[in-house]
Amino acid sequence: NVQQAAFKSREELFYADHLDTILWTEEKAWIYYTEAEIEKGEGRNYILSFDGLDYCCEVYVNGTRVCSHIGMYGTVNIAVTPYLHSGKNRIWVVFYLTEEMRDQAKRHYGLKCPNSYKWDAAPRMLTMGIWDSVSLLEKESSYVKDYHITSRIVEDNAKIQIRLERAGAVGAGSLTVRFAQREFFFELGEKAKECVSF
């Protein structure tokens, strides 16, 4: 996180009252920057996937803002196909804390760990930054964007239902579901939202 980046070593950061010397990090915007070189495939879709962004941030690809995000938990998937090109692509994320978020009395503003605001057993450290993995995913021209699986037992058989949402160039197609040693094939229509059962 940015607090560790602002101090010499992690061990010294948590020693005595050293955390008090870096409270200024809450008042600054922090930028994470990288470059990704790709060969952009024709008819392919690209998703920039973050498994952990903390907390308020904006994501840019090649100078265009592609997402504004508030939260700490959950995956953030951003469709970035129109913003990428073959060759080197610039990606950066700008993190900041709003005035309201820095106010301890308003610590229940969102899904941020409450003891970050200084409790009797924890020092004040309002973290921000990328705290889990980041991926640039390449997908087919039509792909499954999201899905939800439910199951129930009917007599001695399991009934499974999959609700799925497709993205990209949605059209008629097929879906293969592999479950244990068995495969199930389904023909899909042209709707973005489908439901299959077996």
C-alpha cells in the first residue's frame, strides 16, 4: 500500500509512533502505472480485471478514463477493447481518499476496515492501492461475462441451473458445460441473458 511505499521499511513503519509521520499520505492522490504490450487480435475482446482495489480510484487506459470505482472488496472487470491497440499500452490507476472518508466520525461511509481509523489496539492507517492481482484477459468475440449456478435435489437426482450473461458480439452459439466426467451441450439464441438446466 502507499503507506509502506512512503516509508523506508515495513518494520520501521510499525515501530513506536512512526505511523503518525506519514498521515500526509491520506491527503495525496497516488498513481499506479504500468505498460502492457499486446498484439490485438481481430474480433477479440479484452477485459482489464482487478481482484483488489482500495478504495476510491479512477482507471485510465491510453489516456482515456475507463472506470471510476469506490470499494475495497470484489473483482472489478472493465471492458477495454476499444481503448487498446497493438503495441505498448499505458495503464494507470489514480487512488485518493475523499474528505468524508478521512473523517473518523464517518468511518461507516463504506466497506473499509473500521479499525483503519485508529482504535485502541490499532494505529490510524487509511490504506489505499492495489492489494490483489491484476490481469488483462483476452476473450473470444462472444464470451460469458457473468454467471450464477443454483442446484437442488429432486428425489435422487441433482438439478442444476445456470443463468448466464454474455457480452461482446452476442449471437447464436453453443455452450459446453463439463461437470465431473460428463459434458452437456446447449444451443444458445441471440439474447445476452440465457438460462440452461440439466
